[in-house]
Amino acid sequence: MISRARHAAVAALSSALLILPAFTGVAQAAPAAVVSTVPLAKTADDVKKVAEYWKPETLKKADSYSPATPGAAATPTSSAASGAAGPAAPGSTAARRISTAQAAAPAMPRKSKVASTMGKVYFRFGDKQYWCSASAVAAKNRSVVSTAGHCVYDPRQAKPAEFWIFVPNPGPNGETPAGIYVGSSISMHEDWAGKGDYDYDYAFVTVHRGFTWAAKNGQYVMQDVGRLQDNVGGLGLELNKKPATYTVSAWGYPAGTQPNGTKPYDGTQLRGCREGPTRWTVAPSLDLQKGVQLQACDFSPGASGGPWVIGYDKDRRIGSLNGVNSLTWNRDAKDLYDAVSSPYFDSVTGEVYRRAASQTTPGNVT
């Protein structure tokens, strides 16, 4: 599966944001052919099978599982020399004429003035359990989670993760205050699925209605808690933002080892690096030709898939998604990771998101 420390995440600060409940389209959407959709748990019976795997006693141990990291390519150690450098080659997706677009406006929970969109995903590849960071994204089906591609699909095995769930705002002892959401299907770029291209190391997962475990007559039973977005809200989605023209907060649950062998984070708490400016970056050994880098950030594995947020409102804990933690960088080859990067979120990303937002799931899974 996924091995060796190769990424991380995060940053935080706040600015005012007007919360609009509307859903809007993506400008100049890419051809649907670039989107791969892979099923996870499709039926109510499938959901119950996944739920049985994640009983409370299992969730209590989940933080001890391995934080997922990208594959075993060489660690990138250099980046584009200036923020003015652009992503690439004539005729490429990045070279098209594309306009800045809000693919989705942020949405607040139905019954709360504070969102809780960020959390962890837990899953299995083979006989080993893993976890990553992730976030809920506003969508017309109210059921979309954003994470890194390597947190849901292994292109080397051409296999999706098994027993995949999203837990918003998880507690340190397996608590699931906002419910458990079983993955229904993955929407991702075909170049992640087909060849593990880190320009497309992102995925949008459509999830089923959530549930919690309740003790009844000496056993646990599933209790329906409704749609993800209704319960926790959803980040908006911003596309085609040129690096060096905006600042971003990156978030996640880091836990992995730093280059010097230390582990400053244990993965049990949501963390953020300082809000900062962005710049283009490349890592040819990973096929990353249009990456976006955030400095400085010392996050380690576990933060994979955590959101990059524009206009983060610290009081309502909401903003707009503009990337996901994909790779960590040790630019100065010293003791700690010092930067993190995301794939560039452009109109193609918007089409992948739209596919996830259009998927339907059963009305009841309990």
C-alpha cells in the first residue's frame, strides 16, 4: 500500500467570510472523461458490513493505526524558484483559459452556528488499517467529503480502500460526536487512478447517511443521524486561484515522524500551520508539474487529505476549500519538514467534484 513518510499539512488563521447557502456551477468544466468513479459501499447491506467492522471497541484503537502516506518515490527537495512560475506546458489542462470560480458556497449546519467540517477517514488496504485527514464540502447531495487520492485509492494495486468511513471532529477515544459516514463511491481524476500522478492526488467521496452506535439490550445498534452537511456544514470550493495571489490555511491531524526522528504530534488533535501565501512548485519524480506549496509547515504523515481553506472564519469554523495536503517537503534538508503542497485545484477538479455531488445514496441505511 502506501508507505514511507512523504507528506503532511496545515495552517490556520481567520478572516471574515460571508456564508452563502447557494450551490453554483463550475465555470468551463472539463470533459467528463477525466473523471473515474469507483464504488465503495453501495447498498444498505454494504453499509452495515462496513459499520460492523467499525464497532466502538475498534474505533477506540483507530488512532493507533498507521497514518497513510504517499508511495515510495524520492522525497522532493526543491521547488520552483519564485511564485511567478506557472504550471506547465502548452495544451495542458493548466494552460487553458480558465476563470476563477466558486464551485460551491460554504454552508453551515442546519442546527448549529458553528461548523465541524474537518475530521479523519479510516480505512483498510489489505490486512492493515490506516487513517488520513479530510473535510466535508458543500454539495447539492449534502454528502461529499474531500481528501487526498492516496487516502482512498491505491493506483499501484488499482484498488480502492476497504471499510472506508469519515468521522467529523473525532474524539481521542473513538468518540464520534457528529456520526460515522460510510463511503459510497470515489470520484477522482483518471490520471490518479491510472498512474498515480500527483497533479491529481485528490478525491471527492460521496458518503451515505450517517449513524451512531447506541447500546440496546446488551448490544450496539445503528441509529440514523442524517446527511453529513446537515450535521456539520460544508466548506465551499474555490477553483483556479493563481498562487501568490492569495493566502490559505491548511489543516489536518499530523502524527508521523519528522526527518530527525521526533514526533511532535500524535494525530489526536486537529492542527494548523500559520496562514500564509502560496507559490507554484514542481516535483518531476512524482509527476507533479502544477503543485501549490505553502511555507512554512512542519506537519507530518496523518495530515494527508486535510483541507486548504481560503477565508477561514475562526468563529464559525468555515471557509472555502482550495486544496488538500498531498506532499511534505524538507526544502533545506534539515531536521523538520518545512513546507506542504497540494495539487492545483482548477476546472478539472471542479468536474471531479460535480460528479461526486451528483451521486445518490439510499434514503436509509439503518
